[in-house]
Amino acid sequence: MKEPGEIKCLDYSGWEIRISLDGLTSEGHRTGHADLWRDGEHRCRIALSGHAVDPSDKLEQKAKLWIDDWKAVDHAGDTGFVGIDD
């Protein structure tokens, strides 16, 4: 389902990237975000605010870099973190 302000949706390396522009701040900054989905689950939101006329290209670039970094890490096995209830 498309969210308000969503201007672009693309697939990248098994992830879905949904880019939305939120509007302008009182200081004149354009705001937007990229939501990253994997296997139907929301995994990450990258937010951006700045003077860019259209931050969608920057959001797409940052989302792809985040995914590339995520793929470079081994996600198998025990991380060694212990939960509060453990």
C-alpha cells in the first residue's frame, strides 16, 4: 500500500525501498525518508532533511548503501547478546 507522500518504490538486492517526501520545514528544509522492507517486514527508515530541491536521489543512494553494508555482515548464528529475561 502506498503511503502519503510516497514518490518512488523500487527493488534492490531483495529489498524494497519506498521513498517519500514529507514537505518543507519552517526553515525551508525539504524532508523525506526511505523505508526499507525485506521479506514483507519493515526493517529500517532513513530520514533526510536539507536544502536539496528533491532529496529522493540522495535517499535512494543512502538506502542502497545501507543495504550493501547490511549484506556485508554475517547474520548467521548467535550474536552473543543476552536478553533481559535470559
